[in-house]
Amino acid sequence: MMKPVLHSVSYAGLWGQHRMSLEEFIPHAARLGFAGVMLMTKRPHLSALDYDRDKVRALAHMLKEYHLSVPCLAGYNDPGVGCSTHSFDHPFDAVGHALDGGIMVALGDFAVMELGRFE
């Protein structure tokens, strides 16, 4: 069954509209009645440059608190290229781990990568 999700890019302020942080966006999506969110994996939202393990865990806790799933991350490009990671093979393995895996990452129009559970 398909469930609608709200994409955070619409709240990133990229086109002159009001900007929300992820900490503001998550409760907003829950108030609007969405079951899940698609998170933009670049600044000002879920950038691998800004999110270490602790911030990812805090994000996962907030998503669980608001009963929101993350079926997909919007990658735009491969966020692992040229990026120093935080003890993971790929920057968003931390997200997959914190959210119990099963997340798809849409890398532009050309590729999809799955983040699964790992030990």
C-alpha cells in the first residue's frame, strides 16, 4: 500500500519561502497527518557534513516520537563522494542504522541505493 510522505525540500527555503529546520519540519509533517517524510540530504537539512552519529540518533528519536517513517532520502548526488564519514562506510549508513534500515536513497534521476541494517 502506498503512503504519502512530505518532502523536506519544500521547507528548506531554497526558493525564498519560509525555512524550517528538520527539528521544525518533523512535527509539522506529523501535524499535517503524514505517515512519513522524505528528507533532503543536503544543507540546510540532512547533510552528511553536519550529521554525526549523535545528531542522527537524535533525529531518529524525534522521528519515532512523532511516529514518522523515512521510506526515502533525496540524495541529489552520491553524498559519499569526497566526504569524510563518521565511522561508517557511507555517510547515510548511520541513518539506515538509526532508523532500522529499509531506507531507499534516490540519487537524482539515475540511481537508487538501499540502506539496510548492519551489525
